[in-house]
Amino acid sequence: MQDEDKVLLKQFGEKIREIRTSRFSSLNNFAFNSSLLTSATVSRIENGNVDFKFSTLIKLSNALNVTPSELLKNFNFQYNDNE
């Protein structure tokens, strides 16, 4: 995984954590209430440790009760052109 990928995944993970913590008391509580994802998977996403699939994005949005576009709202998708 490229360094820029890691940065983008970390930023996205922080947004997921922000939304999740505003709605659920803990990561385990969230995973327990959502049969779609395990707490380990969500933790890896929140920490930017996994480049997940599109289907996981859909599962996240369903579990958080938001649209996928809401998860991606105001997200900077630009890579630096330093190559």
C-alpha cells in the first residue's frame, strides 16, 4: 500500500470513528448491534489499516444508518502529484 493510500484511509477511518462514537457507546456495542461487521473489521478501518472493498463501504453505511454519500461527504480524494 502506498503512503498516500494510508493517509486517505486514515482520514476516512477518523470520519467513521467520529460518526460511530456519536451514535454508539463503544466499538463492541456498535458491532453487537450490527450483524454486518465485526468490531475487529471496524477497528482496522477506523485506524486506516485496511483497504476495504466497496461492499464493506455499503455495510458500514447500513450499520451507521447513513448513506454511502454521507460517509464520503467533504472527503478530499486528491492524491498529491509529486511523482
